[in-house]
Amino acid sequence: MPLILRLALPSPLRRLFDYLPPKGAVEEQLRPGVRLRVPFGRREVVGVLIEVAQETEVPPDKLRKALQLLDERPPLPSALFELCQWSAQYYQHSLGDTLSWALPALLRQGEPAERRLQRFWIAQPDARPEDPRLARAPRQREALKTLRQHPHGVLHELLGQLGLVKDSLDLLQAKGLVKVETRYHQPTRHQGSWLAQAELPLNGEQRLAYEAVRAGSGFHCYLLEGVTGSGKTEVYLQLIRATLEAGRQALLLIPEINLGPQTLGRFEQRFNARIALLHSALTDRERMDIWLAARDGELDIVVGTRSALFTPLKHPGLIIVDEEHDASYKQQEGLRYHARDLAVVRARFENLPVVLGSATPSLESLHNADQGRYAHLRLSLRAGGAQPPRFERLDVRSRPLDSGLSQPLLKAMGATLERGQQVLVFLNRRGFAPTLLCHDCGWLAQCPRCDARMTYHRGSGELRCHHCDHRQAPPRHCPSCGKLDLRPVGAGTERAEERLQLLFPDIPVLRIDRDTTARKDALGKLLRTIHSGVPCILVGTQMLAKGHHFPKVTLVAVLDADSGLFSADFRASERMAQQIVQVAGRAGRAEEPGQVLIQTHLADHPLMVQLAEEGYPAFARQALQERRAAGLPPFAYLALLRADAHRQDQVENFLEAAYHVAEGLAVNLALPQVELLGPVPAPMERRAGRHRAQLLLQSSSRAPLHRLLGIWVVQLESLPEARQVRWSLDVDPIDLF
């Protein structure tokens, strides 16, 4: 019997596929993890070898031969290969798809797992600007002078940054004064000290946290809970310096792509190191170059968003997850992994420390610290002696609001600006107004494809659905009654910006949301204005709440703090508390004290009172007690089966069939801990023209739930009703929407 290759293919099917070895391949080359190009149906795909077997259940005449072996060695290190296998099993996802998430797009397409050859322009050793042939060629002469300053050559892609023009270089090459070399780009290794800038002195709490992590050996998880402005980043930096000195690499995860440039800038100022930033805005080639450089040990520090978790490191030494509570770490499509949780698993596989940092830790992480799984490190003091901001609940019941702004708030803003300081206005709602209303009949602008209202964007002159991105021009008259009195209702960041520009005509009003930062470097320009220190008003969404350091901001205003108190999602209050505390933390981070004004219609709500007077730790303790009493995470484990289709009956039939299969499995496997809740319509029942519903599985223990899921998903794939719907299983969902 010939060798049988068992491959994981990029397919949603949760199974492996058997093939014969390609022509010319020998057994020693067929190592688990290598890629092969294989026929699959009528097309060719790239699969990953999982194991070599001696027998197969596929009839011999049905076995197909692999077309090509693509690797001499597996592109993924063994620890990451193991992590992908663990992730596929835990999240009940196809192993082939899971490996696709871990590999750069070009490797998934079959490109060689090698860095590309690059062109370098180099001055000939004997070339001189005084050469008579350059007497009447000033541009060529200047270009030669520039090249002579770079004896190792100038990368072709960097010519423009040095003011070099290819036409001039071509003429110099024709004269034999410059040459072009094609070689692999080798990043310059640091020499001497790793530090390009002196470290800041650590206070007592920072020193204890730093030494606690350094004292450990091998795998350990540390929860670094530090109030906003307490200097968590300085602890990160000094831990990374120690990691570099030990000859190891560091991986830092950040929640948002918008935090990337400022984080990279701070790291480049501090370290003489090879640093790269990984995020979704890079080209496929740029991502693969960084991925391969990190794998081959030619990068010292990798900073990236959640997908950077799968970046291989030749000498891994430390993983840091900043703002570990942030929901952005949860992937909501395809492989629905949580980067924070997988970071802990990866650190265990690679036997290295992992630090989870936040001013407002998730309740799951706090519970793990309470149970002794994580070491809990606390920073309760702001760095540099800065004082915590003072909270004030501003009851706006019966008060007139001007585009969502109350008079006491406007008065406080005016006083702050007169002192030459800056104001941050937080409103987590983009657009001019949440919707358009007919004043005569009460018609509201509904999205034709979703159970949601359209948001009015005055800048672009359109109604826009923030769920399916449907866009249309506002109607000239009411579609219901024909009247012309259509009014924008409520306030978004665009409306707040417009009103503040009228109220404070001499003060710059800077709006920071997804609409104003879409263009390249748009956010950078806004941040540079803020950091210049001029008095200004910042208006923005949650993009402003994360990780930014604004020394001149002394007043933070939260316009709509009540929304998290009325959600059907049990995590809504936790997110609201985290958001308020995070945005409040932008105030008073330097010498001037900070003030936080929270506009609310529920100033006496216990949660609001507790958050303002006792802070996030008290809220978290109370919330954990409530979760324990209700049997909710982190004291229970969830899996959510979602389904959608063009017809409602198709969704209902599939979920009813899924329910009966799960119910039978729970009985046959004797798993009384697993409860089935539903099926029920999704909170937004129709989205992008498709009907949606869901079935929730809940268990007091993780093992019984996963035992059921492993069998259940295989049976779901074979249900006739499954062919009529799109369905997905979300293990450990962070929202039930």
C-alpha cells in the first residue's frame, strides 16, 4: 500500500482529505505542516499535511495524487502548528480554515515561504561626483552623492524617501557609476545598547510588577491591572528591554489599528531594535515579509492587532496583550477566536510569560486571577504624581439639551478652554443624527434590509445603515404622509461637532471617528494637532477612549451614558463601565487635575453611583457576584449557534432540528449540565435582507459542553435543513447579537 497523505484543506468541512504523494516526493520530505498543491473538485487548492498514514477508507480508484510539494520545511513552527490544532478543536472549526487564518494570504495561495529578492542601488567604489561626465548633470551628481552615503545600497522602494529619481539612476548606471544588486533584505542588527532613549524611573508599584514578571520562569500569566495613566506602558517597555537583552523576541497585541502608529513611534524612540507593525491595512506582500522576518529571527519586536497573534517567532520570549478587556480581540467571522485567550494558550505551548494589561479588566480575567490561575499585579497610582480625575454625575432630566449638550456642561467647557486646556466630548454614535423623523406622522427612516434605523450623515448627505452599510439619499418628503417636515432626531458626533463649532467659533473642534479617519494619516494629523497643546475640543467615539495620552485634556464629557443600562445583552453594563472609565482616563494625565462630567437621565442608578464614587474595582466585584448568582460567564460556559436565510421558515426548521439533535445527545451522553435555550429570533431579527435566529447552549462546566459540541457540529453538517441556511457556531461568544 502506498503512503497516504492526510491533508487539511481550506474548506468549512470539519474533516481531513486523503491523497497520494506527488511525483518525486520521498517520505523524508513529507513532514506534518508542509504545504502541498492538490486537486479539489474542479480546482486546485493548497493544503497542509497533518499526518502520513498507511491505510485509507477511500477506494483506491478514488484516491487522487497531490500535484506538488511546496515546502522543504513546515512554514509554521511546531508550537504554532499545535496552537492551530488546539484552536480548531476548541472553537469547533475546520482545521483547514484555522490554518488559513494563521498563514499569510500569499502562503495560502502557494507562494514560496521565502523572503523576496529585492533591488538595491549601490555606487561603484571608484565613482566620484567630480566625474567630468557629470559636469552638466547636477541631478545625477546629487544622486551619486546620496548613494555614496549608503555603502550597503538603497532599497528600490525607498528611493523616493531620499529624493532619488530612477531616471537619474538609470543614466548613472549607463555610465558605469552605479550598479544594481538583487539580494535578500537583511534588517540592520542593533549594536551596543538596546536603548535609544533613557528609561523612566519606575515607582514602587511599577517596580513590583516588573520584578514579579521577571522573577518567573517559563509559562505564567500575569494580569496587570493599572488605573488609567498609571504607567502600564512603561512596565511593558522595560519588560521588553529585558526580553531583548536575553536574546528573545517580544510580541505586543493592541486592540485597534489606530493605536498602531503611536505605539510603533514610542517603541522606535525607546529601542535600537528591529520593530514591525502588523495590521490589516498592509498589502499581502508586506504582511508576508514581516511574517517571515519574525519567523527567521530578523525582527526583535512585533506589534499588531489580533491576527498578529499567529506571527511565528524564532526566539519567543514575551507576549503582552494591551487593553485585554477590549471586544476587538474577538474575531466575529470565520474562526471565531479570542486573541487574548489564545495568547495565553500560545504562551503555555511556548513556555513563556504572558502579560494581560488593562485599567478595566474583563470579568473573566478578574475571575481567573481570583481563582489563582493568573497572578494579579496592581498599579493604583498615576505615574508622575498625577491625580485621578474627579467624577460628577450631571442629571439632565427636564434640562433642555442643545444637540445633546446641557448648559452646565457648556459652561464647564468654556471655563476649561479659557484656561488654555483641552476638552474631550465622548459620544459613541457616528453620524449627524441616529435617524430621520417626520414631525407630522412619526415616520422613521428604517433600513430596508435590516430591523434597524438609518443614521443621517449630513456631511455626505445620505442615510446610512451602520449594520449592513446600505446607503440612500434622504427623501424630500415623508414616504408615509407626504409632508415635508423631516427632522434629524438625536445627536451623533457629526451633529455635536457642528453645534460646538457654532458655540465656540474661535476654538478648533476635532472630530475623531471612523468617518473622519478613513483616509491615510488622517488620524495622525488630528493627533498632531492635539499634541501641539492648543486649546481645542475633541469630539469622538470609542476610538478616543483607548490608549491615547492627551496631556492637555482636563475635562471629559460623556454625553450618552445610559445606553448600556437597557440592553438585552448581559455584558452591556460591563462594557458601559469599561468605556466610561477608559474615556475618563484621558483627563488630567499631567500636572492639571482632571474632571469627568457624565450626562445621564439616571443619575441615581446604583451602577452609575457606584462607578462614579467607588470606581471600576467595586463595580467589577458587584458584577461578579451578580453573574455568579445568575449562573452567567465566567461562572458558566456558552456556545451560540447562529443561523440566517432568506426565508424565516428555513432558519426555524434548521434550528429546531439542531435543538432535537443536541437534546438527544445530552440525554445519550448523560450531560445534564448542558442547557438548551431557544431557538429564538436574534435581537436584530433581519439584517442585510436575511432572517436571523439563534440557539444558546449553556453549561456550568466546560468539559461537558465541549464533549457535546464535538459530536453535535458533525451531525449538524449532515442535516438536510443545514443546506438551506448559513450557520455558525460561536464558542465563548462575547455578545448575543
